[in-house]
Amino acid sequence: MAEGHGISIPEACRELGDEAEFVHPADLADHLENLSLEKQVCALRHMPTEDAAEALAELEGSVAVDVLENLDADVAAQIIAEMEPDDAADVLDELDEEHRDVLLGKLTREDSEELRNLLNFDPDSAAGVMNTELILLEENMTADEAITHIRSEMEDKESPYYAYVVDKNDKLVGVLSLRDLMLARPGTIVGDAVSGQSVVSVPYDMDKGEVANLLSHYNYLAMPVVDYEGHIMGVVTYDDIMDIMHEEASADMLGMVGADPEESVDTPWKESVRKRLPWLVVNMVNSALSASVVYMFEGAIAQMAALAVLMPMVANQAGNTGQQALAVMIRQLATDRFETKKAWMAVLREAKIGLVTGLFMAMLALCGAWGFTGNPLVGMVMAGALLCDMMLGAVAGGSIPLIFRALGRDPAQASSIFLTTITDGAGFFIFLGLATMFLF
């Protein structure tokens, strides 16, 4: 949408929403998400189809699905037809199959086939997020012919940052930026301009997270997607990559605490209960293990009540140390393809950090516990337990994501729950064990 072009809630729906004019579809989408479903449907039904398509593409997935399901099928199909293919496929993929087929049946044959092809790909793959509307140049074109061709095609393309040079079999042989074409001398053959060029592309089945990392690494605005024969299929653009990286970060954050990566405030509460409950049960079992460790030393706690006061401090400090290591490792796994040797060297690094920070905190704990109880042995027990548990927390925080990855699981999935079990159980055992050994 061109800057300065205002979008407003239609006159017919003014009583249903704010009368403010929105500069960008994203602003309109934010406004619509705060309205009731009835108001959302009314607004999209009455605004120009192009504006409705752009706003729908910016809506949260669950909101867009609810709106489409409540719009008249003919109106919904018109909006879908106006959307960029990758955005339309994302929305349609969330609909139930019967409703999706109804909408696809109302599109032109060409649009319907294009969207069905996109829907056949794994939504988490490069092909699942690619845009099929791109500018192709034949390698025997001159620069002037290419510019004329681009001018005629540009209006219908979402992001014409690059032109893709293909041979007669539609195999990708080179990429030209619009700047390169504008600076090319008249009569230059585009095939010659890309001769010897090393084209960076991704296979259609590459995971979208890896595509995001590659595009970010090379600082490209778009990444071409090819099949295994080198035929170009589409492009993944930087705006899609930003969405992917946001989704990956959100999924990691939710997964660490055992919540479903797809969950949001719009998820039905019963579904959230179903998804969260199993991990809460696992956490309860893990907590019971930690409690059993405390029960083993109930005699020592009964003889010195100060142990019950100091004991949670050890586990809490170690847990925080582990969470720091866990966050760093998960972030690294999400943004870089980690080699096994480098990954375990990173664990060793966390162990060194745990040792140094543990020594510093152990000295503080020694002074604090000694001053609190008046017994230097209690301070020494506290210091020793804290040092050991902080080192264990750092190693566990760095190792758990790697172990999960080796088992073929999401490195972030419920990692925080297992880390807490280790630091709590081990912290209680080390502290109370040392107390029993040296104080009684």
C-alpha cells in the first residue's frame, strides 16, 4: 500500500467502530482485532476488496479464520482472490477442508490451482511460505527489454526487489537487482550480466526456520526457492522471514514452560487446558521427586530450622543460573546451525561461567549464612552447596536442549520443567547432605 493512502472503516459500519483513518493495513488489522466478530465481518464486507485483502493478510490467524467463516462465501472468495498467493494459502490452510473447497471453487481456475499447489506443501517448509508471483527474465533479453518487461509486470508483484534470470527450461541461472538493471549499458544481454554468478537459493522442502537464518545471514530481501532440478518455484521475502522469526521465538518461549507453541489468548480455554495439563502433571511428578529428597532429611531439618530457611535459596540461585544457560543455548539453536563439537564446547563454556559465578555467590552465601546463624560451618555448607548446584544448573541448562535435539524433539519443549527438577532435587540433596555430614 502506498504511503499516505488512508484506509477507513466504511460508512455503513461507522456505528460499529472507530471513525479513524488508518495509514497502513497493519493499523487497520490491529483495530479490527479489538472489535467484535460482527463488526469485523461488517467492516471487511463493505470496504474495497483490495483494502479488505490487505487487512485480512495482517490479521492474526485465528481472527482471520473466524472472519472468513462468517463472511458470505462469494465476498470471502473475492477477498482471497485479491490477496498475495502466500498470504491466501496461509489463511486457507487454517480453514476446515469443506469450507476451503467451497472458497477455492469460487475462484478462477488459474487462482484455484495455484493456491491448491501451495496448500500441498508443508506449511513449515520454504515452499509453504514462498510467494509465486515473481519477475522472470529470459537470459537472451537485453537490459532494455528486461526493464520494459519489469515495468509491465511490477504492478502485479508484491516485492519486485530482484529479477530472476532463467534459461529456456525455467532453470534459475542468475539474479539481478533492479539497481543492476538500471545501471546496465543499453544492449547488455542479461544472461551475460549474470554469467559466472553463484546463485544462492534454497530447496523447496527446506525448513522455513533455516530459510530465515540463511536470508538473515546474507542480508537479502528475498530468497529464491527451487526444486531439485534447479527450476525456480517462487521466492521467500523478508517480510515473511520477519513473521517466521517472530513465530519461532514465540514458540520457543512457550515451549520452555510446557505451553503449546500455537497457543494464544484467542485459543479456546478448554483446548488450552488439554494442552497444558500433561506438562503440569509431569511437573507435579518432578516436584514430588524433589519433595522426597527433602523428606529423606527431615531429621536434620527438625534439629536445625535454619536449614529450611536457607535450602530454597540454593535451588533458586541454581535454577536462575540454569535458565540463563538454557536461554542462550535455545537462542543459539534457533539462529544457527550448530555443529555437535561446537555445541558441546558451548556447554563447557557454560560450566566455566557456572564455576566463576558460583564461586562469587558462594563467598556471599558464606558470609550471609554465617552472619544469619552465627555458625561458620553453616556458612561453609551453604557455600559448598551453592557452588555445586550452580555449576550443575549451568551444565544442565546448556545440555538439555542438545539432548532434546539429539532425540529428535524440539529443544525448547518443556526444557524449563526438567531443568527445575534437576536444580531443585540436586540442590536440596547436596545442601542437606552436606549439612548432615558436617553439622550433626
